[in-house]
Amino acid sequence: GNSVTQMEGPVTLSEEAFLTINCTYTATGYPSLFWYVQYPGEGLQLLLKATKADDKGSNKGFEATYRKETTSFHLEKGSVQVSDSAVYFCALSDHTGRRALTFGSGTRLQVQP
Amino acid sequence: DGGITQSPKYLFRKEGQNVTLSCEQNLNHDAMYWYRQDPGQGLRLIYYSQIVNDFQKGDIAEGYSVSREKKESFPLTVTSAQKNPTAFYLCASSRASGGTDTQYFGPGTRLTVL
């Protein structure tokens, strides 16, 4: 079956530091890959996505590249802000079967001023 | 504004009671989903519906039931058979089921069993 593995948190960084959150996946075929962000007490918001190998998704300074050879979709940001503090979820959606999202366990990011 | 609404935001249930969580969308999406989130964990799929009057079990459907009588609405009932219902429940919708389509999430309902 499908699965997503994320690095465990919390990740604690100082403002303006570089961020990497690792995500690897196992899936049949060629899934679409997503990063969602969840702020305290809220639902999930789409941060970025990529639908085929070598695609780069980007939004609000965050980037992630779909690497089929390493089955990875690592999230990066060059300079984090306090307002980026949240929980980040990596997810995949396959193109066969039930087609629902499979989520990683989430990584909490804490950015200190 | 288009979006997904969930109500109530907070819900308290006594043991042995059934409760229904509301989910409404005005995005004209065909597919809708219910997920459960427990502290420190990812989301797990309870039920999903690809079209009106049809729905499928997800990974943790036991103790839950749904209906899809209207395109806009996908209510979730947590029955007394659900042994540990305290969790954060999230509803989502997408234009079609799976593939490249983005799922959009509601703000969630936090259910607590007293």
C-alpha cells in the first residue's frame, strides 16, 4: 500500500534560518505529491504540490521537488519567519483505486525570534 | 466566498450517544472526504464519496456512518460503537476523486467524549 514518511519534529529554528523537512514515499505508479500546513486549531491548507517527476512546487518561499529516483519530496525554505511556525504534512494521492490522500505523521516547526 | 464549512467547532458527547458532524461545501466539488486526526499523528481516512448517493469506507470506518444525499453535504455520524471517538475531525472536498486534484479542507470539529 501507499505510505509517507516524514522526519520527526519538533524542528526548532531561529528566524532567517534555512529549513528542510524530509519526506519520502512508497506508492504504486506515479502519485501526485502535496505539502499541507496546519496552524493551531485550524484545518489544513495546501502549501504546494507537484504532479509528475522533476516538477517543482513553490509557494510563499517554500519549495519542493518531486524526485522519483529517490522517492522524495523534501520541503525547503531559504529564510523562515516566526509566522511559519505550524505543523507541515507531506501527502500523496495516487491515480488508481480509492484516490484519497495518504498523509505522513506531520512535522512541527517552531521558529524563534 | 467559496469554501468548506464544518459545524460545530467543538462538540461534547456523553458515552453511548450518537452525534452528527456537519460538512458543507459550495465549491461544486464532486468528491468529499472525512479524516480523523489524533494528537501528533497524521490524518486517517474514515469515509469518502466520489459522487452523490455513493460512498466508500476508508481505513478506519468502524463506528462511523455517512450519507451523501446532496452534492454539497456529507455529514458524518459518530456512533456509540466507536470506542475512542475523541479526536479532531476534518472534512475535505476535491473537484474529482484523486489524481492531481487538490483537496480543500474545512476548519475541523473537535469532538470530546465526556
